[in-house]
Amino acid sequence: MNDVLSNSQKSYQAYRYRLAGMVEYKEAYKPCYKVFTILHNQSIGPSEGVEDNSIFLIGIEVTLYYMQLFSLLLIIMTRMMSPVSSEGSLKIGVIYFSPIDVKLKKDLLYNIGITYRCNVDEIEGLRTLPTEAYFKARNRYRAPIILEYLKTIHGYDKIIGVTSNDISTTSRGVYDWGVLGLGYCPGKSCVISTYRMKTSNKALFKERFIKIALHELGHTMGIPHCAKDLKCFMSDAEGTVRSVDREEMSLCSSCKKILNKD
Ligand SMILES: [Zn+2]
Ligand SMILES: [Zn+2]
């Protein structure tokens, strides 16, 4: 009988040490352990009732162990399954000035969310580009004026505008230089245009669309053009999609450092 009890106590101790490695179980259940020991020692005697109590206590402990294990698993699973877009407090809004394919819009939201670990929403409803941004001589819209307009939209930390109209800015000594996108660096707003992204290859169009959007948003986060890695989407596109096509959908390590500095 003593041998049986001693084995039982040993296995109980081993069980407790396993628990101790988790959520400081040892300290939390010390009183319960004492009661169990007393009852177990008493069970050496002929009393069947006491033996029953000790078995009952083992049942409680095992139940508590599994409840804790279950809670721990639940916490881990909730963290793993929660959408990335809800991890950060930064709030980005996407606003459309032209109709865009629904699937493409979803892909854009997803990629912004995972790249910048932020909350990102589409601002419902098609907007009209500000008339004062129209540059009649070239049938284009001046991107800096669009940025000023986007800046006035409340409720978001960053706003990205999307249009299919051609947009331009003053660059490289040229007053009206056509661009794929423009963004403050750093600042609240940026805009992209699908006008110069055009291709019959849908997959390629999607890549260009997302990389350019991530690029302009990167500027709003304070990331300048990247000269470290030609594959980084913060490389200078120099107004051509060919440069965008050699980029990957990720930031290089130097740009990630700038992003995570804040
Ligand atoms: Zn740029
Ligand atoms: Zn980079």
C-alpha cells in the first residue's frame, strides 16, 4: 500500500511540475495541494470516504489544468487568427475617383494591411477629382492639388486616392511631368493613377497597382526613395512602369528600419 501511495505521490509531483512551467500554477494552487496531501495521507486508513475525496480533488485539479491549457490555446489562436489589419492603431483610408475592379480593391486593402500593419478601409462612394486640379493644356490633373484635397478628409491618419485619370506634378525641371503616383513625405495623403500602369496582362496590372500604392503610402510614412535595393518597392520608378516591374512587393531591410523607427 505504501509503495502504491508513494508512486501516486511521485506522479502527482511530476504532474505539478509540468503545470508549474505554465502559468505559475504552483503558487496559485498551493492550498489545494496541501488539502490533497492531507486527505491522501488519511486514505492510508480504512476510510473509503476519504479515498473518494482525494480522487475527487484529483478530478478538480485535472479539470483546472485542462481549463488553463484550453485558455492558453484560445489566446494563442485568437492572436494568430486576428486580421493583421487590426493589429496597429494607424488608420488608412482608400478613396476612389474612378471605378476599380472589386477583387483588385480587396487585394489592395489586404496588402496595405499586411505591409503597414494598420487598419485600412475603403471610403465608400466614388468621389470627383477637384476641378481646380484639372490642367486643361494636357488633359491631366495636378497631383499636388489632389493631395491638398485628400488631406482635408477626416477620420484617417493616411489617405490614398485612386484615379484612372492621368496625373502630373512639377519634377525634374518640367512643370507638368506625368507620374504614376505622388505622396507627401512624410504626410497624410497620396494619390495613384492607373493611367500609366496599363497592360493587357491582368496579373501584371495588379502587381503594378499594389506596388505603386504601397510606394506612395511609404512616402507618407516618411520613407524616401530607396537606393539600397532595386527590388524594394520604394525604389524611384522615375515615371516608368518598367522600374516598378523589377520591384518586389516588399520593403528592403533599410526601409523597414525607417518604417519601424516611430
Ligand atoms: Zn516615390
Ligand atoms: Zn528600400
